[in-house]
Amino acid sequence: MKQLLHYSWILIVLLTSVSLQAQSPAKSLKIRRAIMVTDTIVDEQAKIAVSTDDAEQENDEIDALYDDDLDAGWEGAPEDRNILTTGLRFRNLAIPKAARIDSAFIIVYSHEGKSKDDVARLSITADASDNAPTFTEDSLITARTRTAAKVLWEVKEEWGLWTPHRTPDLKALIQEVINRQGWNAGNAMAFIVQGEDQGPSEVENAREWESFENIADPGDGGDGQNHPERRPELLVYYSISGAKVETAIMITDTIVDEEAKLAVSSDDAEQQNDEIDALFDDDLDAGWEGAPEDRNILTTGMRFRNILIPQGARIDSAYIVVYSHEGKTAEDVARITITGDANDNAPTFTEDSLITARTRTTAKLTWEVKEAWGLWTPHQTPSLKAIVQELVNRPGWEAGNALAFIFQGEDQGPSEVENAREWESYENIADPGDGGDGQNHPERVPRLVVYYSSADMSTSTRTAFDASVKALKVFPNPSKAGEITLEFDAAAASTIRLYSANGQLIKTQRNDYGKQVRFQTGNLSTGVYYIQANQGQDSYVQKLVIE
């Protein structure tokens, strides 16, 4: 009975910690996105940035794509009755599919003053699309398929000039969109703010707010300039557990080599001692060359762009996967120190700036590579989560920024073996001399994998347990779906339970005897899970990351 009650309390605490993570605003992650430029036009010989991501519609006609304000509501004058609709689209939203939306708002800045009598009844819906397209002159805003969820915004308070105003909570709309099968983090979301027929009226039952192309009218005391800070902005708070971000090194340029146009990237680079060795090469080297006549410390830099992790997220797991460029024996031991570029948004590498000249993170780790490598085989770094955590905790970090890592060898003394490892670069070529096809293989390009959450569930769960609850040893962790090994303090009978991040029991396994026990995880999806185990009077818990 004591054991059963103990288990019950563990389950309650686990479920409570998950629930609190999803509901507590203090634990939410925040995404801010303003309307962004889509094009430039020339007006009176001046080049002007414009956006088709905000638009107006009057009745059944597109009114404007490029204007200094946006109107929504009703014009009820007897001679000119109009329903006014505005469309707003926000791009590159770093909200993962499994997120729980805690709250969401659009913030707009008034284009002109309004009295309390100018009551506007606005219905807000979202475009029921996996990745909402921008607005065009030949397609009505109201022709878009809408979300079932909608919000009524009855605007009846006084508005000043260029003052900020916030919509009601739009979380139901956003939740419906990100729950769509085809939604992916980084997609775009559009909102439709539509007026309604409020009958004959002598007042203006519409509200106007600043657009992307806003101009502060000198006639109203403005400076005649565009004010980016007054553009419509979407603000979303969300909770998540075990979200996955995976990105490979990407193209930065094209070059012509022997009349062939080649895609290249300066997001991976090599340095030999104190000189940049190569920006465009088919492999990347890190480690030590200890031949008496030619001693070299080899350093590689790798940069990953558009990392859709919000500032302040908790990093659960992080690593880089590389593919070997040549075979190595277990004797070719390389000692490589990995650090991050301590930068809010890491720049690409250049020939006139050393990789090692970059400011490094305090967090670092040693990757001692001492196992045999085959040819074109995948290999995973140790956990980089401390480095990534330090970077996403920076005040200037924003979702969508770039992360860079520095892999630096060290002087390992005179050596007759190669204390370095080589892996495939963005420009990799499968050498026919090694049995390759002479082609570039994108699947062998280095890639960064990160799992993150919005709250420290492991801490909140463990600290709520009494002193007898122990950390269960689980390896490998992170793991692939299939089989893991659990290690207890003693050899005895045990019961193991696997839970999803939201507390759902997935599997129970009972073992007659053993200190080390194999546990089949089956075909689990990537993400974060929790293992709870009992052995005698002892209870154990551990987080499991499936990648």
C-alpha cells in the first residue's frame, strides 16, 4: 500500500507539473512578429519599402495594398454604405505544431482619433491555411477560407492619435491554425478583421490604424516619416514540451567553377593554426596534426541559420550530426573543444577573420573522438545543450537568429597518427576514387538538432518528490526509438512506466529481477517522455528524449 501511494503521488506531481507548465503565464515563451517588407517601389524617384502583408477591402473590392492606414468596420452614411475589411499576415512564426497557445494579441497604432460614439463591431478570424499567402489585388480578403474560431472585437473606447491598442485574446484562432496537419514552425499566419452592417449611422463605425507604409502626417503634427514601431504586431505566448528544431548548413552563394555553377556556403569554414584554410572545400577538419615537420592545430566553424527557438526557452537536448569524410582507426584520437559564438545573431565566416577570433561562450565541452570512423558514416557530438542554452538566454536573442559553433583542436604532442577527424562539408563530393559517385550529397551536410521546452519540467518534478525518489539511470539518452537500458541501485524486481509529456501512460513493463533492465520504447515519435519506476521501497524518475 505504501508503494502504491508513493507511486500515486509521483503521478500526481508529474501531471501537475505538466499542467502548470502549459497554464502558467510565467512559464510561457513569447513570439513577437510585425508586418514585414515584401517589395520595394519607386515613387517620385524615391525607393520605398512596401508590404502586401497588410491590405484593405471595401465591400467586394480590394481597396489598397499600399496605403498609410488600414480600415475595418462600417461606414453607414445613407449615400455611401461600406463594410470595411483589413487583412494582416505575419511571417516566420516560430510556433511548433504541438504548442499550447496561452494567449495572443495583435497590437495596432491608431491612425486618427476616435470618440466613444464611433463604435465598431469587428469579427476577427484567421486564414484556415497551413502557410497563409500574402494578399493580392485580384483576390478578395474575404474569399479566404476562415477558421471556425472567431473573436468579436467591439471597439467602443476613445482612441487618440498614434496610440497603441490591443485586440481581444486570439488564442483560439492561433490554436486552430497550428493544430492543422500541415502547419510547421516558421510558416505564416493571416488574420481577417471584418466589419459588419450596423445600419444607418451619422458617426464613423470604423477604426483606422497604421499600416506598414504609415506616414506621420505633418498636418497632424507628425514628422512626415515612416514609423516602423507603429506597424501592426502579433504577440503570442505559448507553452511546449519537447519541441524539435533541426536544420542543416545552408547555401550562402553560388560560384562558377569550370563553367559549372555551384552552390556554396560560407557557413562552414576551416582554420589551420592562425590562417583561414578554406571556405569552400569538400571536407572540414578539426583536431591535431603532430608530424614533426608539420604540426597544425585544426579548427572548424559551423553556422546554422533560422533557429526557430524563442528567447529563454529551456534546452532539453542539442547535438550536431556530421558524416565522416574518410575512415579513421580508434588510434586516431582527436581532442576537440566545442564552444559557441557568443553573439545574438552569429555572422557567417569570412576569409579575413579567424574563426578563433570570435568571442566564445562560457559553456564548452571536450569531444574526445576515439572510436573508429568508417567512410561517409554519421557521427554525433556530445550534448551541446549548455552552449545552446547560454546563447538563447542572451537578452538580444530572437527566434530566427543564427547560431555558430567552434570546433578547435589542441596540441597533443608529437604523433605518428592523425589526431584529427574530417567530416563532410556543404560542398562535399563523393570521390570516385573511394567508390563514390562524384556527386554532392545534401544528406551528408552537418545538421544541428535541438529539443526545447517552455518550462523546466524536470526540475519542478524532481524537487516535488521526497528524498527517497532517485534519478533513474537511462542510456542512451537522448535515444532513438527502439530499446534503452535502465539501471537501478540494486538487482531486484521492478515496475517501469513510460509517460508522454502530458502525463498519458504509454507502457508498463514488469521485470522479475535485474539491476540493468532493457526497456522497449517501440516506435515512439520524437519528443520528451518521462519514465517512472519502482523497485522495492525505492522510486525512480527520469526524463527521456527520443530523437
